[in-house]
Amino acid sequence: MHRTTTHSTTWRASFGPFTLSPSERLLERDGLPVRLGGRALDLLVALVDSAGEIVSKKDLIARVWPDVVVEEGSLRFHIVAVRKALGEGDAGGRYIVNTANKGYTFVAVVERHELEAPLQAPPLRAARALPAPASSVVGRDEDVQQVLANMLQQRLVSIVGPGGIGKTTVAIASTHSAIRQFNGDVHFIDLAAIADAGLVRSSVASAVGLQNRLDDPAALAAHLGERHALIVLDCCEHVIAAVAELAELLVQQCPRLHILCTSREPLRAQGECVYRLQPLMFPPKGEGTTAAAALAYPAVRLFVDRATASCAGFELSDGDAPLASQLCRELDGIALAIELAAGRIEALGLKAITSHFDASVRLMWHGRRTVVPRHQTLRATLDWSFNLLSDDEQRLIGRLAVFAGSFTLDAAIEACCNDHDPSVAIELIACLVSKSLVTVDAGQATLRYGMSDTTRAYCAKKLSESGERAAVMQRFCRYFADWVQHSAADVLDKDALEAVKLELPNLRTAVEWLFANGGKDAEAFRLVASLCPLLLQLSNVTECSRWAEAALAQLPEELVGSRHEMRIQGALGQSLMFSRGGSDAEAAYRRGIEVAGQLGDFRSTLHLLNGYAVLLHRDGRYSDALATARKTQSLLSELKDAESHAIVDSLMGVALHLVGEVEEAMQHWERCFARSFGASSSTTSRLGFDFHNRAMCGRARSLWLTGRYAEALAVADRTIADARESGHAVTQCIALIWAGSVYVWARDVERMHSVVEALEHVAKRHSLTPYLSVACVLRGQLSITRGRPADGVELIRSAVDVLHRYQYEMITSVSLAMLAIGLSDMSLHAAALAMCDEVEALIRTCGDFLRMPELLFARGYCQAAAGQLELAESSYLAAIELSRSQGVRSGQVRAAVALAQQWIGTGRAQDAQRLLRPLVEDAGDETSLDLSVARSVLGQAAPTDAAKMQDGTELSGGSRA
């Protein structure tokens, strides 16, 4: 759905040395363009458009991200980029002011000029992951239009050609042109940062927003589903088999998905449309002898464009035209080679460059795979470029090849510049940037640098030839081991986690190198021990378990029982719990707890026991979970901080609640709320969920069970809203399921439906299969409630089967009890009663006695439907008595209403009145569906019958005639 807006962009504004033109998407400083990312530019336009006024954060997010859900951290991140681009703080300049809890104000004096052009809706913003073109695209208009047409008509398109020819440039330009057709749902994945083909799926999954089961292609296909999206896979050749397999699967299973690839060879996948990108046209020999004639060819235009950018005074004269034509001819129209040549104009001039590029340096590849491989073709160009560098520059650019992704200035200095003073090292890097061998990205809060994949590969070979690779990699690994350890120790907000994402290729490279070189260095295990918790915060459980298992398989004897092992075991337990579950997860948790105990690390023991208790609950082992929760209480004599006490109270509340100790559980939760006020969000990341929100779920449930119905619904609403605001997928699912159970008990069909829709949305988006199956159970309950028992039974049965496979048993008993009611409604009485027996055995074995009154009610319902009225009466009475002992008033009322209706049907109206009156009076002004029925029954009593009733009398253990 296209965005509409009432904000005009047909104006131009001036402030200080800057000019802003929204319609041209251009910010200039003193007449020169200022580089600013798309989102940041949109923010600046919105603020300048309302200069002098406070623009709320909500309004800014709505204007800049109209079609996606983003966190406030993203807004802060791009505000920083705007301030940096404006040079805020330089010479006292001030443009943007933050008003606490309100928003931002553009405070500079603005001269605004309205333009006469008609109002036009601004184009859809590009997807966040899609890079902006680094510079103007020259000579590729026809290619871009053809690729765009192919991309919209076909669902799998590959741009194929030799390295350096401009495949990525054309892909980015074509994709920017296609943003509107895909409504901004566009995702760019640079596969050059991936050395392992096995990581292709998880990289694509992470890019499109999947947070769990990243390595499962079926989960990825389900996540993409019916989305009309475009995925761009750049630089596929080194992982081409994995890309082909994934692309073919996604195209087959996702009917509206489009994929664009760049590669030196076709994928050879079913349905692939191959577009072979040709070299830029250059003047044939004897032509291009004048500037006008030479500039008629796109290769020369590209050369001049890049040369002008690197040397402001450069102009192509008629005298230089033959040299430029000759150079482009010798470079065979390869864009990368032309750009590298143009970057040397300022230092050497055109004549020196053409003479330096002698006949022995040639680009030999002519499109036939059997002639010369891609790296040899580009090596000719890069050899030429490399030979123009100073010895120090050559040494440094070779060392920089160790970075798998982009990198910071600090990382480059620490890993690659040990033999230079920092000021000299910075100048060397600046020289490499100016010579276009190192790129710089100013769109982040901290400048990040990078190299093209071809340049990196070339320089990596130079590094190996120098004999320095091992020493540089050791410094590289040491730097990132320190970096990740520091990051893991800090409280990471969303912006800090974004920084971790940027460093993942480098972190991955460090771990891979350490393990490939023996893996016995303590550095490797220190790095993994710090990296795995960060991967969990990023919901990358697949990679977390991969590195944790690799580390534990090679753990040297001296690290057995160390803090490194403890942290790795804990991370493995948590990652497996959310992916595979089972004995491996339990073994990891138990070993981590054992090591933490040996080390006397009480805080880590608490967090590990908490995770283990969650695993036991997911496995349906409620008694064991309560015993584990009690163990955490013994740690509180050593842990005096409020947060630890709050975590224990939250956990104890859950464990007690599920075994039927409702009032005691509520006491723990109330203490949790008192202690956790203002607790940091880092605990959520370590535990995998927000413990405070989990306790709020328990409060909502307990309020309902104890008869405070209106307050329960209000707390449930607030708890679900808070979880949604947190943006944490697991926390949101927990809230929808557990706070949402209040809506199920209330038989509030409208609210139940909203829970199902929200739960399905979040679970699908993040591939949380167990939670998706819970949504199916709830949908089944809705079907049964709405009189479609066959549909409901099938939904619940299939969902429970899936939950069994994922060892998620937390709702098994209540689901099967509802299944029994559905079977009863289908008149399958024997099957319904057999199911009730199965559920009772399950509850007695597992210990979730809170569900026993619900089971007894379901059994009474099924027995009554089968005509077994005396047995039904016994079941209802047992449900009433057990609910009373648990302090569950809602359960008493529900079973009492069902029994009273049965008695009225058999002429026992007075017994029904005696049963219901004390429950109704005890409820006071509270109301629920069951209480409404109870009051209706009491209101229908005949006066003579009412006079005979004994107020306050309740039946206990049998009937009264």
C-alpha cells in the first residue's frame, strides 16, 4: 500500500551554509553535495519542514518509516547521522535540539522558497538494508532498465559477468528503481562477507527479519510466505551451489517473492533469467580522437566522471582525448579498472597513467570460462594500482584484507598498524580512502571503512606472500576478543546491538581462524564465551549453538571447569532450548550450573537455573521446575541486589502458579514488582524474556482466578501492550499466550481473536514455530466456542503434534482438555472421556495441578453430554472443591454454574440456588459470563423456593435434595 502524505516537497530551504531540496533529494553545503543516507535525509526534511516546532518522535517515525515497524533507537541513530552531516558542534553550530519526552526541533534560521512544480508524493523509501549508490551510475541506463524489466516480469534474475564489470552497481540501481513496485520490502545481502556456504541461509534469514531457526529453509519460506518482496544476493560465485538451492526453493514456495543475484556465472537454477552484463562501450582504435567524440562512449564518460571527482580541476581536452580513449580500450571497458585509473589522475596525470599501464598488464578474460579466471583478470588491474602505492600503503592495504566486513578506524589501527604511530596510521588510511582502494561509510554513528571483495581477495594474496598473515591475524583476533568481551560486559541497547551486527563478519572470521589454527589457544574460547551471549541477544541461536558446540568439542583440559566453559555451556543450553530442545539442551544447562557452582559464581548460577527452569516448564516437568526454582532462593543470601531477588520472585511465582499454589505465587509476583522497578533491559537479553512482564502475565491470570475480573482484564491489556512496545519477540509471545489466557477464561471471543492474529503475526515473522502452534490451539478453541467442533478438534490435534515434536508441553494438558470438549460436541463420547483420562494421568505425572479443575470441568461436561449425569455431578463437585482449595474462585463459579444448570434440568432448582448464592454474594460487584448466568438462575427462583433456601449453605462432597 503506497504511502500518502500532505507534506509538500516542492520547496527549497537555506540555513547556514546549507541548501536542502526535498524534491531533488539533495543536501548541499556551499554548493557541494553532502552525503547523507536516505532515512537521515527524510528526517532532515521533516524537521526543516517544521522548523521552530517540536516534532514528536512518533510523528517523525511515522513520516520516515511509514510502512515498517521500527524502534526509537533507529530514530536516535539517524538523528546522530544528520547532526554529523551538518557538522553540529563545529564553530558553535547548532541545528537540532532534543526536548525530553517530546521530540526534536530544528532551531536554525531557515529561509524557505516555495517552488512552482506541482505537488508530488515522494517516492517510497528504500529498504534499510539497501545501500545507496556510492556515486553516479554512468553508461548503464539501458542495462538498469532491462534488468528492472526482467526483475518485474521474472521471479529469479541473475546479473552475470566478469569481476569488476559493474554487476553490483547495476543491481543496486535497478533495485532502487524497483522500490515502489515492492512497497519498500527490499533486502540486500552482501555474500562477500560469508566464507562458509552453510551460512547463506542464515544470512538471508537474518536480513529479512527472521529471529529464530535461521538455518531452516522451511522456516525461511514460511516467514516470507505471501510477501511481495525482493531479495538481492550480491557476489554469489563463491557460494553458488548454496545460493542456487536456496533461490530455487524460495521461488517455488513463495509465490510473490523475487530474487536478484549477481555472480560471475549463472546459478543454473530452475526458472532463472540470466542477464549478461557487457563491458562499457569504448572507442574503437582510431576513433575518440576529440573530447566530444570520446565522450560519446560510456567508458570514457565514466573515466572523466571519476577523474573529475578525484581531481576537481580535471577536464578532458581534445589533446587528452586519444589517451583517454586508448586507456579505456586497454582496460576493455571494465568499470572497476577504469575507476581505479581515474583515481590516480590527481597524483600522476593522464599521460603518466597511460604510460605506466604497459602492454604486459592486460585484462585477458573474454567471456570464456576456459581462458582466465576472474581473479587473474582483476589482478592485472589491481597489480597496476598496487604498484602505484608507497611501501607503507602497500603493506597496510595487504593487512586490511584480514577484515571480512567493514571495520572501524580503531580496529584497523590495532590490528594492522602496530609498526606505525597512530597519527601516521590514520594518514595512511586516509590516503587509501582518497585513492578509492578503501571505502568509507559516513552513514553510521562511527565511520566505517571497507574494501571491495575483489580488492580484498587481491590484497589477501599479497598479505600471504609477505609472510605477515599469521602475525596480523593474531592481532586481529586479539582485538576482536577484547572488543567482544567488552561489549558482552556492557548493557547493550538497540544501537549497540546494531554495532555488533556490523562486526559479525569480522567476529566470525576471528573465530574461524582461531579454530582452523588448532583451536587450543585460550583466545578462541574467550572470544566464543563472549560472542555467544551477543548472538543470543541478536536471536541468532543457530550460529550460537554452532560456535558453542565447536568450542566445547575442542575445549582444552586447562579450561574445563573455567568461566569460559560455564558461559559457553549456558549459551548452548539457551540456544538449543529455542531451536532443538531435548537432552542436549538439558545437559548443557546442567553442566553450566555445575561449573558455576564450583566457581562460586552465584549470579551466573541464578541465570543458569532460571534458564533451566524455563526448559523444564517447556518440557512439561512442572514439579521439577518448582524444585529448580526453589534452588534459586538459596542463592539470595549471597546476592543482595534487588534485580536478583526480583528474578527469583518472578520465577518462583510462575513455578508455584502452575502447580496450583495461586495465592503464594501472587505474593512472589508482588515482591517482584516492588523490586524490579527500573530494572535494566539487559536482564531480558540474558534470560531470553522480560521477567517483569512475565510476572505481569501471572498477575493478570491470578486476578482472574481469584475473582477480580475487571482488574484482570485491564492488567492483561496493559501487559500485552507493554510487551508489544518492547519489540522483543519472545516476550511478546509470552504475554499474548499467558496474559491472553484471561481472555480465554472470559470467553471474550473478540479479544481471543486479536490475540490469535497478533501471535500468528509475531511467530511467523520470527519463525517461532511452537508459538505459532499455540496460536493454532487458540484458533481451535475459537472454532469449538463458535459451534464448529470438527474444525477445532483438527486444529488442536495437529498443533499439539507439532508442539510434541518441539518438546513444548506447557499447554498440552489444557489443549487436550479442550480437545475432549470438542470431541464431546461431535458426539464422540467414548473418545472424549478417554481423552479426559489421558489428561488426568498427564497432570498427575507432570505436576501442572492448576489445570486439574479445568480437566475435571471438561470431564463433567463430557459425562453430561454422554448422559452420565451422576458421574458428571461428581466431576463438577470435585472441580468446585479443588478450585476452592487452590483459592480459584473463577473455577468454582464455572463448575457450579454447569452443575446448577444440570440440577435445574432434573428438577433440583433449590440445590442449584444453594450452590450458586454464596458464590454470587461473594463476588460482590464483579462480573463475568459465568456470574451473569448464576445471577440469572438466582433471579428466576420462585419466592416460595427462595424462602426455603438456607443462605450461605454450600454443597460439599455430595448433593442436597
